[in-house]
Amino acid sequence: MTDDALVLTPGTTTTVALLKAGRVKVRYPAEVLADDGTRVVVRAAWAGAGDRDFGFVRFEAGDVFTEHYWRDRWYAVKEVRDAGGSLKGWYCDVTRPAVTGPEGPVVEDLDLDLWVAADGSAVLRLDEDEFAASGLDGRDPAAADAARAALDELEELARAGSLTDLLGGVVAG
């Protein structure tokens, strides 16, 4: 547990804030499922303004995300299920370690992402062009290195079939 971590109470509602380039990209309510002081797990409905088709997956109204945020790791893992409970896969965001304030988890998106299909048929590295264009390498080389290492770690776990082990048994269902 980090020294300054505000631990959230399971069963309560919190607000997740995702930042991009220092500004709030999206903010949405979520139910706290678990918080051990290092990792907070929340469940939330798809927070997009409408359905979004990425080509490899479609996020739509009724989808449920079980989101795992770490205060000591450079990523977040989101298990995605459709309205009927069927697993679509895992969307992994490379982020700075989560900070939990009085309103809830705050996470800064660093552009790199990984998609893992539920059946393991696809493990896709995403948005590497956005990451390169972000200028993070010049502004904060240590953070850029940590982001690339996080994406590599997530991909390795996914290809080894170990991504669910990372989640420690706290999954939707």
C-alpha cells in the first residue's frame, strides 16, 4: 500500500477520471469492488457517448467494464463484457500509476493500449503512432520508457495466457 493512498470502500460509488495531456478526457461513476491500497477494482457501464466500433471490438450501451487500476504500475486493465455477460476481452491502457483522491481514481492515459480478445485469437498493440506524436519522449523520457516497458509487459502476459493471473481473481461474472 502506498503511504498516501486513499483506500476506497467496496460497495460504494466512486468517480473515475481519465486524463489525457493533463486534461480530463472522461469522468464516470463506478462501483468499487475492491481496494487493497495498491490496486483498486471498479465496475462501470460503457461511458462513451455512443457505440464505438474499433474494428477489432465494438463497445456499446450495456457493456460492463471491470477496471483494475494500480497505484504502483504503469497500466490499467479493463475486462469488457457485453450486456448479457459474455466476455469480449481485455482493453489495457498504459497510464501513469493511478492516484486516488477524495472523488476516486485519477489516471493519466499515455496513449499506448493493448487489446486482448476473449478467446486469445488477437493481441493487438494500439496507438503507437499517437504515443510517438505525443512528445512524451522529449518531455519526460523516464515516463516514456516506463510506458513502453508497461506495454511490453502486458503483451508478454497476454501472449502467455497470464493476463487473468494479473487480475488476482477479482473479475466480473
